[in-house]
Amino acid sequence: MRLFYAFEFMDSETTTTGDLNKRTRKYSIAGGATAFRTRKERDDFVTLSQSAGRKIRKSVTKKELAALCKGDSAEGFEEYVGGLEYKLIEIEGLRASESINA
């Protein structure tokens, strides 16, 4: 399944968080990612923040997301991405049950 990602920076695009990764000698960038099923949903999410003057959000590929998460191990990054997919499935399930109950 192909997913599209956006990253919302906590502060600036260079603010780091967490511990130094001993292997990469880098930190992760502070913020969080969101996964989407379609490019349009992702782009709407990014555009909404820009028009509302909110935190910086950018469209990113999985490879670019990995570069933002250099403080994580490879396994930790894959778990993080898996969690994004799980969260997306969970949200879709809640939407489906809400429409059934409406």
C-alpha cells in the first residue's frame, strides 16, 4: 500500500530532539509525521497549515522522512512508520463506524 507523508515541525526546521544516534551521529528533527492514503489529502493538510499560519508542515517522501528521523535506529524508524499506518487504519475504522451509526 502506497502512503503519502507530511511532517509538521515542532518549532523550526532545524530544532532537534531526543538522544544522539551513536551510529549516525545525528539527532532527529523535532516534530511529527502524518500518513495519508492520497496525495490530495496530504496536500490539503499541508496547505491548511500554511493558510492558517500554523506550524510548518511539508510534504515528504518516506526517504525524506527517514532523513528527519536520523536520531532513530533503522528499526525504530520502521516501527514509527508502521505506527503511522496503523493510526491511519484506526482513524478510517472510526470514520466508518461513525457513518454507520449516523
